[in-house]
Amino acid sequence: MTEKQIKQRWIDIKKTIKQRPLLAYITGIPFNEWYTYMNSVPVEIEVDRIYNAILDDRNEKTKKIKYELQKVVGYREAKQFSQKIGISDTTIREIIEGKKSAAGYGVIDKMEIFLNAINPDFEISLENPLSKELIVRDEFDEIISEIRDISNSLLRESFELKDVAKKMRANIDWRGQLIEPSSGVNYQISRLSRIKNNIELIFDTYIKNNQ
């Protein structure tokens, strides 16, 4: 590796360790040298050692997830479960089939929380920064934002309808074609239907069994 590549790898490693401080212990970074490690670039052999230790950790966690996924998720059901977890069905299939032997920590974190939600005996890694509460909050924040946007869109639709009633003819779009008066409402209904399904998915997965 070139000096530039070593430096970039170390920057990536530091970012990962800062997000998951327990990795410093797992990778064997001496506690009394923490400041030195975080403010300089170790020799190449040490950078590679820590990089490989992190890779081994990701491998072990992915293997554990793969074993649990195989018990609850079939190949054909990957797409359905991907919506619950917030991870692509392709990634789920690759883990189940062993094609992805070392998933990224972002995937690992979400997978662990989901698997623990459906099977409390499945242990979440100590350094996992996520929780069911955080996932629900983030998902619901996005949904709330979209609901507010739909509310504003429906308000605009009410003005459009008033305009149609006043002119006694449909409005025209930028292409010169007539706009069906109900088209905007139908679109918002489809958005609300998708939101409803998402709310039910999140509730059934992360909240329902805790009540």
C-alpha cells in the first residue's frame, strides 16, 4: 500500500472506532496509547492488524446474523423482511447465501435490533449504537414529516378544486393536457396507504410484542 492509502485506511478505521469505542478493546489498542493512536498514523503493519481485527469482528457478527436469519427468513421472503429492517432484500439474500461474509456495521446494527425484536434470546452486540427505540423514533420522524407534506398537498388540492368549480372546467398542466380533478387526491391516497403499511410494519415489529 502507498502512504496515502495507509493514511486513508487509518482515517476510515478511526471513524469506525469512534462510532463503536469498544472496538478499541476488541482490536487490542493499548488504553494508555489511545491518544497517540487517534492523533497519528501507526506503522503499516499495525494499521493492517487493526483493519483485519475489525474485519474478523464483522465476519463473526455476520455469521451469527446469517445463522439466525436462516431460521426466520426464507429466500422468497427477503423482500418482505427488508421493509421491516430497512435493508435491501439483495443484502439479506447475500447474507443468507453466504455471499456477503462481512456486512458493514450499519447493516449489522439494524439486523441485530430486528432479530432481537422477533427473538429476545438473540443477543445484541454491546457496542451496537442502535436500539428499538431509536429505530422507531427515526422511522416515525420520517413518516410524520411525510404526513405533514401530504397535509400541505391536500390543502393545495382544495384550492385547485375551488378553481375548477369557479371556472367550470378542469385545469391544464404544462403540456397542455387536462388534469383530472381527482388525480392529486388519488396520488395522496396512495402515499397514505404506503405510510399506513409502514406504520403497521414498524409497530408490529418493534412495539407490539413489548406491550
